[in-house]
Amino acid sequence: MKKISALVLFFVTVMGFSQEKDSTQVTYKKRVLESIEVDFLMSYYKQDGIHSAVSGGSGMEKLTNITPTFIVAIPLNDDDVLTVDAGISAYSSASSGNINPFDSNTPSPWQASSGASAQDVLTSLVVNYSHSSDDRNTIWNGHISGSAEYDYSSIGFGGGVSRLFNGKNSEVSVNANVYLDTWRPIYPKELQDFVDYNGTNGGIYDEFVITPGQISSEVYNPVNYKAHDKKNRNSFALSFAFSQVMTKKIQGSIFMDVLYQNGLLSTPYQRVYFADKGDFFINEFKLADDIERLPDNRFKLPIGTRWNFYLNEKFTLRTYYRYYFDDWDISSHTFNVEIPYKLTDKFTVYPMYRYYTQQQSKYFAPYEEHVSTEKYYTSDYDLSTFKANQYGFGVSYTDIFTNTKIWKFGLKNIDFRYNHYDRNDGLSANIFTFGVKFVQ
């Protein structure tokens, strides 16, 4: 009898295990993405300042930029998603127009130039493929990208993997990216013509008179100047991130990027003026002594963290901090806070604030403070010591039921943001962003 009972128990156990295994196999698997999603994003950026890098650290920095972008996410099957991100970035820049300010009868670092370099359009395309495992705990992704503008082009590729565990409360991700860029260098007009015509006979020098800044027997002779031999810029990035749901109301993450660049890391059309050289002008515009010169390699390491706190059904607190340093001796701290407030089930408003402080590169010096015996030099104030504050707010509308229809697509989300940016070196900007999401 005991043998029969044991035998029955054995078969019941095996049957139960088999049924459990079979039921797992037929468990419904939710699609990663239910239907096609289309995002349209638009940003408008306008800035001004007094430290134009094109004019060697002095001059207006007026620039406007409009960036329309379409992002289309397409479910290929239950597990795979293809995302296509296509956009253009059209800018108008009085500062970059001064690469050749001599198309005007009165060239000046404080007057907009109408030259070809005063505007440009960047086109970009990114195609991303992602695959999720059956249990949705592992996600693989890969992408290729390309972009081009008048003097610069880039191709990129990369991929990564994310792993969720601990009941999907923990996530680890690793990503690697490579960007292979190529310059088509353009140089300050006075330096280019000096080389092309072997001196000051020809080009702009036949149209304008050079005036020395003081009584001197010197003649304009930018002996340091020569065109760059390298025209490539390669970037390699390895990213690590870990996120954790700490409690029902707290979620945090940490991240780190390891980045390395080599090639032409200087900007060919940014002028430099030396303190130990005489000054020469055409009208109000000072002729360059040389162009920006920087090392052909750079190592960067940003490390940061994010923490989100659910305060109550109305308020959420989102925080962000990042520390950055590189081997050009730049270090920086970034702190960002955003406080979404839920007005209704569909409308959310969120004030935001960002603070940034930076210590300058060892290769930076202000306008006319470098000397000609230095190996590397730049007067680009983006590499200087400064502090910046950014204030803004956003409004978001969400309709999870997509009641509003446009053709075959339902409107899911509308988002608008405005930010004002102020830097203590005189640069200020206004940024408007708008986004709308549709689902099929």
C-alpha cells in the first residue's frame, strides 16, 4: 500500500511539474510595442554674447537654430522594434559669418556678415534596432547613423545590452558607440588668402587696405599659420548604467561614460590673437595671427546620478547630478531639478532649474592673451571658466485613450518647454521645444 501511495505521489508530482512547465510555455507574451508610434519634435534656439570664438574671443555671438525631427518606432513582431530618427538643423549665425567678414564694405566683429558660412543646414539620420527576450528581462540594441553639413560629415554605429533582474526592480546596461567624422576645413579668409597668394598681394588684399594698430615698420605676416594635415575626428564611447527601484516612491540610477577622441579636435575657422604680435586691421576687423590649435586626442569621463521621488499624487521630484573631467584639465559640475505637478489626469506642469559650473582648459586664454611660442591655444569661451543658470517650465498633455485622431493615428501626448540660459561671461539664450506623439 505504501508502495502504491508513493507511486501515486510520484506521478502526481511529475504531472504537476509538467503542467506547470506547459502552462509557462503557453503564457501570453505581451508585445514590446503594440503599434507604430510617431514623434514630431521641434526646437528653436536663439543666443547672443560678446566672446565670439570665430573672432578670437571678442565679437558678437548671435545665432538662431531651428531643428525639426521625426522619430518613427515600428514593431516588427512581438520582440523587435525598428526606430528611425530623421531630422534637420538649420542655423543662421552672424558669428560664423565672420569666417569671411570681408564680403562687406565695412568688416567688423560686431556686424553681421552675409557670407556663405553665415548659415548652414545639418541633416541627420539614425536607424536603431532593438530585440527583447521572451521574459522581457534582456534587451539588445544596435544602431547606425549619419549626418552632414557644409564643412563636416559623420557616420556612427554602436550597440548595447540591458539586463533587468530582481523582479524588474534592478537594471544594468552597457552601450558602446563609435563616430567617424570628417572635416572639410574652412579657414579665416585673411589667412587663407595670405597662403593662396603667398602674401598680401591678391584676394582681399587687393580690395582692402591693411592698417597697423600702431605706428610700426612691421607688416602683416602670420607665420604660425598652416592648414591642418588631419581632417578626421574619431570618437569612441563606452557607457555603463545601473538603476534601482528603492521603494514604491524612490527610484535612483548611476551612470558613467568613458570617452576617447582623436584626430582634428580644433575648429579650423576659430581665430587666435597673440599678445606678442602687432595688430593689423581691415576697417574694424582685426586680422588673425593664427587659428585655434589643440591636441589631437582627448579623454573624457562624466559620472552622474539621477533620483526620482514620488511625493504624493500631485507632486514628483526629479533630480540629476553629473561630475565631468578630462585630460585638457576641464572639470565641471551639473545639477538639475524638475518638479512635475499634476493639474488634472491629462495636464502636468513642471518648473525646472539647471546649474552648471566649469573650470577652464589649460589651453584656454582670453582675447589677445596667448603668446606665439605656445604649442596649443584657444580663445573659445566654451573652454573657459564660467557659471551658468538655466530656468524654465514645461506643460504636458497626455491622453492615454488617444481620443483625438489625425488620419489613422491617435494623439497621445503634447509637450512644450521653455528655458532661459544665462552664463556669467555674457552669453544668454532662449530655448523653445515642442513635441507631439501619435500612435496608430
